[in-house]
Amino acid sequence: MFFIFRFFIFIYLCSVTVFITQSHAEDSDFTFAIAADPQPYRILHMPNGYDPNANASVYTWEPFAQAGYANMRKYKPEFVMINGDMTEFGWRPQRDSVRKLMQDNSDIKSYYGLGNHDISNNVNDCHGNLYDYGFTSADACAWQMSEMLRYDIRASFPQHNPNGYFNDSATSNDETGWAASNAYAFDWKADLRFIQLNFYPSYEVHLGAPGSVFNTAWTSAVPFLKDELAKARRDKKLVIIGWHDADDHFLKDKGKDEVIKILKDNNDIIFLLTAGHEHRYINFRNYQGTGIDMILAGAIFNKESLILEFSKTEVFHPTKNRKPCYSQITKYLKVRQVKEDGNIGEENSYSKSYQERDCGPL
């Protein structure tokens, strides 16, 4: 009789106990970096006579940029997403230098987008030269930067996580005749989706000035953003979005209001907005009234970045006879500023919780 009594007590306790489990690090927890502005050959404090476009300036710039990756490496990120200004003006030596920078640090997988110094600053203002195969179009530098990104979207970025989700809007492989936003999205592990929108989401420009062998156009990334947010909601993913310019050209663009509304309407699944451009750390809390923080990473050429740590907990709630029951899932994101000296500055923590039915009757 006593045994039967103890048995029923055990069953009762099993029916009301809450089980808390920490997610397994190998399954979901991970660390990654957000950065911006490697921008060869710019440095933070340029002395009189220093030319960030002079090829010889690589010897001054490179130690700073390499130190930017070294500072990230201290915190063991699995990858970095770089929010634009990959070059100072899009010339081939600068492209070669930033590609070498990423290759030298290939233990940290690099995703990137383009910024104003890569495209808009040199539209109709940067002829091809000896280093750019003799192209004579004033759009040659912007086009070559676009082709560098489009190549990596097709050939490199999907290989960083070959079994994971990857989608892009780079459209055709036709180098000389495309119209695309060149935005892309990818997953890391099982919980986060990243969306890279380049200069800013609604940016558009035609590339094909007289003398060019190409007729191409950057189109708005807003349709891609809408589609990817809808897919993330369907797939139960939280989202981190990156673009280059959050507080300058974008805020003057006619497409700004539509983008802000999209972000606000999806602030339940968007964990964080990230950008660069200002070459310093800034946290725009409740960015433009969206209910989402926008954090600007400092410049790689100033050895700065962001380190982000993702983790997850599950709290299992059974009820009598385990019907119904559910898990309370909470996902956490810690964002840490990496300063010029490699130490941590400001820290911000974010979390989002939801319930998931994961069991039925016994």
C-alpha cells in the first residue's frame, strides 16, 4: 500500500514539475562579430599629406586593419559580418588589399556588404585605370566593386555554412547586364537569420556611364527585405539586419518611411539592427521609433568591432497528465563593444521569449 502511495506521488510530481534546460553549446550557442569600414587605405588620424587612395598607403593601413581582426579573434567569433565601405574608392589595389585582409584571417569567416565609398561616392566619378583593365567608364570602380560582391555571393558566402539557409537577390550571372539589389540572407546554427542590405535598403543607382561595356543597376532591397522577414517568421527565426549607413544618406532617402514601417511591423522577430559608416561605436536605442536598437560598429581600420554572444534556454511546463504542455523558449543576445585597445567597452543584452507546443497527451 505504501509503495502504491509513493508511486502516485511520483506521478503527480512529474505532472507539475517545471524542467529548465540550457541549450547545448554545440547545437545553438555561438559567438560572432559585426564590423564595418576596413576601407583601405584610410586610417583614423591621417597626417598632412597622407593619401588614402595612394597605393603606397597600404603599408600604413594594413597593420591597423590586421589588428582589427586580431582584436576580434580574442573573443573567438565563428564569423564576422562587415557592414560596408570595403574600400576607400573602389580601385583594384584597394579591392586586392581588402580581399587579402579577409584571406589572411580566414579562420574568421567574412561576410560583407558595400557602402557609399564602394559605390555611390564613385558613381560617374571613378574611371578605370591601369589597375582596372583599361575600362574608361566613369562608373568602372562602382561596377567592379559590385562584381566583387556578386562573385562572393555566388561562390564564397554559401560555402561558409554549406548546409545552412542562404538566399540572395544577385539574380543573373551576366556581369554586364544585371538589375539587382545584391542583398542576401543566411542562417547560422538553428536560431538566427542574418540579412545584409548593403549601402541602405532603398538605395538605387544605374551603372553604365558612356564608354562602359556594362549596363547594370542597383535596385531597392526593400522587396527582398519583406520576403526574408516573412520567411524568417515562417521558419521561427529571429533576425539580425545589417546595412552600412543608418544615420546619414538613408534618413534623407524617399524610401526611408517604408523601410521604417517594415522594421516596426516586424520588431517581434528582429533582434537587432547594425550598421557602420560613422567609424565609431553608437547605439541608437529604439531606432527611428521601430522598437529595435541600431548599433553602429566602429571601423576595422581603427581596430574596433562588435562581439555578439547568442544563447538559448528552454523551460518545459508540463501539466496534469502532460496535456497540454509547452516549452517557454528564451533567446538571448549579448552585444559587446570591442574598443581600439581590444578591451570590452559598453555591453547591451537583449532577449525574446515565446511558447512552443512540443508534446501531446501521454
